[in-house]
Amino acid sequence: MPTPTMTITAANRAEELDRIAAEIGGFAEAHDLPMRSAMHLDMSVEEIVSNVIKYGFDTGDIREDAIEIALTLDGDRLDIRIADSGRPFDPLTDAPEPDIDASVEDRAIGGLGVHIVKTVMAETRYTRDGDRNVLDMVLALNAPA
């Protein structure tokens, strides 16, 4: 039986986020992903892609094929690759670590998204491949809560 895969190509526009979420939701439903895993998948892809759109390109530099998302289902794991042609940025090391021990009043706005992605994914790895940022993630589908 072939391995279920899906690839999404998107422009670096915020309007693409709804389409990406719909396609990912369709993949999760078609392959009966556990609800918790589907939510982690959706949240993680949205976080990384929205950061690429907000920070990866100069204002007005819209590229129709700027972002590519690939999903590969392999047993009880889902391999996720997000590649983009934006400026070099490793979200795993370049994004500041949030102070999760600070009170809500003292905590900076934002900054939790990448931390949450690193927490819910079983594996994360960044590479720069030519002119592309490549973030590989593994989501364990039967991970304990």
C-alpha cells in the first residue's frame, strides 16, 4: 500500500492560511488522524507558516510558490516538511525562548508558538538547503497526553 502523502504549495500571503488549514484538515480526516494529533498538526503548521509570511520576506515581495508543505503518513508517525524561500531563519534556535515562568503581566506578548511546536512534536530539525529554509518535524500520532 502506498504511503499517504500530500503537498501544498502556497504564496507568502496571510490569505493562504485558511486554504492551508482546510487542506490539512482534509488530510487529517481522510486518514483518521486522532483529534489531538490533528489539532497539533494544524496549530504547528499554522504557527510556522504564519511566521514565514510575517517575517521571511520584505513587504510586497509576494511569491506564488514561496512555501511548500509536505505531509507523509508512515504508520503511527506523520512526517511534516515546511520549506520556504524566505530569508535564512532557524526557528528552533533563532527564535527567542519565552519566559514561561513569568506571570502573564510580565510576559512579553507572543513568542510561545515555536515553543509549543517544539513541545508537541516528537522531532524537529532545521536545515538551509540552497536558498530555502527547511523545517522537518515528526508528529507521533499515538503519543500519550
